[in-house]
Amino acid sequence: MTVLVNGVAAPEARISVFDPMVIRGDGCFESVRSYGGSLFRLAAHLERLARSAAALEIPLPAMADLAVWAEQVAAGAGDCSIRILASAGADGGYPVVVVFPLPVPEMPVSVALKAVAAPWHPAGSAWELAGVKTLSYAPNMAAGRVAANAGFDDALLIGRDGQLLELPTSSIGWVVGGVLETPTLELGILASITRQVVLELCEQLEIEVREGVWGVERLDEATEVMVWSTVREVMPVTALDDYGFGVGPVTSRLAQSYRTLALSEVAARTR
């Protein structure tokens, strides 16, 4: 497995235990899907990494260098996700960028969610890191454990005023009256690359989309619910707490179209 630190392969490269990403979780990251060693929407991920780094005042190496490092790691890892971590470096030193592969876990065919309160989430309140993909994911991971301990696959984060938000590491959408609805980015949810691809596909497939703010009771009217992420792609939700959902036609079309698009784009890049 290739691990690069500022473009240098480990074990020669090292990260200081005093690095802010280690001692305070002060940094940002991206996770990019590799299909057969070719990265899907790498440019979009790097653009979001740059926005996150700017919000955290982390100077990054050139985007071209980051792309080369990510592609180098992916080429030797095949099907995986590539994680890119960035921090300002220890003691005000040179910024640190770590690139390494993670295996794609075996995916279930659907997920069951538990609604979990997320008082740490901006949920529409203005603050400096709203929508920034920071390394400080401990609250999200804790929410996931709450759901897992209750027998569910993942958590659906609910804002202080009852707003539907996102999952700890995924976006959510649902279908009401044939319209795909999803929480607006104005709530401070992550501007997911997968979410953006899904919305592009909806335009191509002539699926109407509505972005907005809803409470959890909105899902009582939904005929389909789905989650979107780099690793999950498009996956149906079959339960929220004690309420069940079927796998509907919009979810199925988007799941198939997403996989087809991803494979075709990476194939085109390798020709």
C-alpha cells in the first residue's frame, strides 16, 4: 500500500505527533473513489479541498501536485477510496498533506436509519466552518454509534429545530409525488460531490428536484428515501426508526445511472 506524505512515500516520510491534525483534529480531508485505479471527479474533490483549506487557513501545495499524488496512490490500489488529509503542519512549519488508500467495504443493498439529534450541526446558523470538510468528525461518529447500538445501520442527523440534515458521512434525498427532495446547502450540510452528480443526473433524466428545509415528519409523505456518498454511491433506505420504505423506481434509476456514469468517466480518462 502506497502512503505519501507531501509526495514522499512512507516509511521514509513521517507525521509529527505534534501536528494539529493529530492533537486537535485541525485539518481537512477528501475521500475520492477509485474505480480500477482511476479516480472519479478528482478535480471537483480537490476544488472542495481547496475551499476547506482556505477556511482553515491551510496553504496547500499546487493542485497539480495533489492530483499527481492522488493518481499515483490510486494506480497502485485499484478499487478503493483515496483519502487526502491536510493540515498546517506542526509548530507553524510546512503544511502536511497525506494521501493513502482505504479499501471499499462490502456494501449492503440498503440501509436502515435512526434519527439522532445533532446539536453541534450549524443547521442554517452562520459560522466560519459551515459546510467545511474538517477532520473533526467525532460528533458524527458518535451519532453513528448511537444508531448502531440501537440496531440501525446509520444515523440521520436532525437539527436543533428538527430540520432534516444529512448522515454522518452521506447525503440524503427522498421522493414525494415524483419529485426528488433534498436538504438545501444553506443548512450548512456538506456540498457533497456525489450529491452534485445525482442532481446532474436528475436533470438528464428529467427528474424534478426540490431543495429546501423540512422537518423529519416530511418523510411520512415520502415513497422512496435514498442516501448518497462516495463509497455508498446511491443506496436505498428501507427504514427510518420504526417506519419502513420500499425501493422505488427513482432510486433504482439513479443508482444505475450513477454507476454507469462513474465507470464511463473513468474509462474515458484511461483511454
